[in-house]
Amino acid sequence: MVGILQVNGFGEESTLMQDLKPFRILISLLDKPELGPVILEDVLIEVFRTLYSQCKAELDLQMEPPFSKDHAQLSSKLRENKKTAELIKTANLLFNSFEPYYMWDYVARWFEECCRYVKTVSFILI
């Protein structure tokens, strides 16, 4: 699953169905209680990365700093692009299948891990 997500964001131009496939597979797997929760922890960060990279590539934002556009302009551009709108709609379907606390807990754990990493690296450099 991670491989599908990582490959999807790079390389030649992809079709809408290729881009949506990993998200739809994950939605289907989450319907199976014996599989979904087991793989979710391992692939969710790749889901975020893939969604970001696909939207960024689709909207031609590679050359601009991420905060250079105002929110209204970016929102408008996202809605105009059908492929990006479908990606976001499918990702939202996936994210809405989670319990609200799960997403916050997951992001908090990643944040703590990043802080620990920065602390370790800065300690090594000193």
C-alpha cells in the first residue's frame, strides 16, 4: 500500500483513476475490521504526503512558496481543477471514516516524534 502511494505521486502524468486507486483501496480495507486498523498506522502519513504532492503537482505550485497565495485564491483554484477536486473528495471520504479523536491523536504522535528527532539532532550537533 505504501509503495502504491509513493509511486503514485511521481513520474509521468497519471490519470484520475490511478490517483484515486490507493485512496479507494484503503477505504475498502477500513471496512474490514481485521485488516483496516492494522495497516492504517503504517500508511496514513503516506496518504497525507500523496494527497499533498498530487495536489501540488496538479496545481503547478512547485515553484511558489506554500504560503505565497492567499487562501481564497488557492481554494478557488482547487475547485476549478476537476482532478484535484476528485482527489480531495475521495480523501475526505477516507478521513470522514475515522473517529475524530483518531486523527488528532495520530497527528499529535507524529508531532512528538518530530520534536524528539529535532531535539536529538540538535543535541548531537552541539
